[in-house]
Amino acid sequence: MTPVEEKQVYRSKQRRGHGGLVAAVLAALACAVAVGLLQIKAPQAKETEQAIYVAESTAEELPEAAAPAVQVQTKIVVAIDPGHGGVNPNIGAEDAGSEGCGLREADITLKTAQLVCEKLEADGRFAPILTADGTEYRKPIRRAELAKAAGAELLLSIHLNYNADSGVAGFECYPATPQLATNADSLRFAGLIADKFAAMGLDLRGADGIRYIYFDANDNRYIRESTDATPLADPTFTVVQECGCPAVLAEEGFISNAHDVALIASDAGCAAAAQAYYDCILAYFGLQ
């Protein structure tokens, strides 16, 4: 081999040696990069696993979405109290109330009260209760307790008046008296009823058909007009005072007067009175 050839071979070996070194360096770098990537990806994978675990844990810890509250539509409880009825053990006979023109008060009040209840039930917004149905005698305090226990928001007690003088006539009603917390609302309801019965053709007794009645220590009754708002200690009608809600006792006419009987005690009269009471109840609660 000539010196020139030896130099060429040497240079060629040098090139191959450098090439191997470069390849080795590149391979090392590739490994380093790969390891680095793995080190970078590993925490990422770990973080991802942790994130999934947290998400699952959180999902388990979170309570299920509460079901939407169901709004219960409560009906308005109205107590209708038909005056008298049933056998009174204190007298050993039926409590028929007043009698006149061949009619009995208990029969008329019960029929009218039942018609009012039917209208309220058909309306769908009310839950009417009868405090008595004529099958048994119930004292006024028992009637009041039944209304209160039922959660009544209003009580209407239906009665008829009587006078030995058949010429005496007219409508009057008795709301809760001024010393009672239910006075204002009772007075408002009484005004609605008085206006309705006046429109039916009945005369209004007293100043405006609305009066307060009291019983003294000897159980003697006395009357004050609705214009007299003086609070008095004496009680009023038990069913009105003890029912726990606004209340009115209506003496819708005189059973002893033919004119009044024609308006409120015949079949047509009972229906007309029931419609009037129903309209007043709607107005009282601001309904149509």
C-alpha cells in the first residue's frame, strides 16, 4: 500500500469511527428523550387517574338532585252550621227551633245549609263541613269545636227569627263582637250577607242589618248596633265566639212572616238563600 493509500484508508476509518460515535450519541439522546417523555407522561397519567378518582368520589358524595317540591293545593274549609235539629235530651224532644207558617226552623236551616255545602263542594276550591245534620242534637259549643278541629277559616250559622206579631219581618245577622280578634273579618262577611239579602227583597233590621248580641251574667240577651264598636266583656253566641275563626250567625228572616217565608223558606227561597251565601263566601275570600 502506498503512503497515499494509507492516508486515504486512515481518513476513511476516521469517518467510520466518527459515524459510530455520532450514532451512539444519537441513540443515547433518543433514549434520554424517551425516558424524559415517560417521566413526563407518567405524572400526567397519574394525575389523570387521580382526577378520575376524585370525579367518581365526588359523584358518590354528592346527594341526588332533590325532587321538585309538590305543591299541595289545600282547600278552604268553611263550616256551615244549620241552626237547631236533633233530639235535645234537656227537653226530651226534638229541637225544631221556631215554628210558623206551617214550617219548622230546623228543617229550613238544614235544607239551606246542605244546599250551600253542595255549591261549595261543586266549586272544588272548598272543603265545607256541616256542624250538624239533624240526626243528633249538638250543643253550640260542640258545633264550634267541630269547626275549629276541622281548621275552618269561616263559619256561617243559619237561623230564622220568630215573633208573635206576624207583621214583624226582616233580616239581621250577628258577627263576632268587638272584643274578639275575629271581629273585623266577621264584620266584613256580615256586610256582604246583609247586602245580598237586602237585594233579595228583605228589610234590614236595625241600622244596617248587622248587630252585636251579648249575654249578661244572668244569660239575658241585649243588642248593640254594629256602629257601636265598644269592646264589652259579655260573651256573644257560643258558636260564633268559640269556633276559632271569623263567624256570623244569620237570622235570615222571620218564619212567622209570610213575606219573609216566601223569600227564604220555600224550596225556591232556600235555593236563593243558598246561592246568596255562596256568593258572599266567594266575595269574602276574593274569589269569583
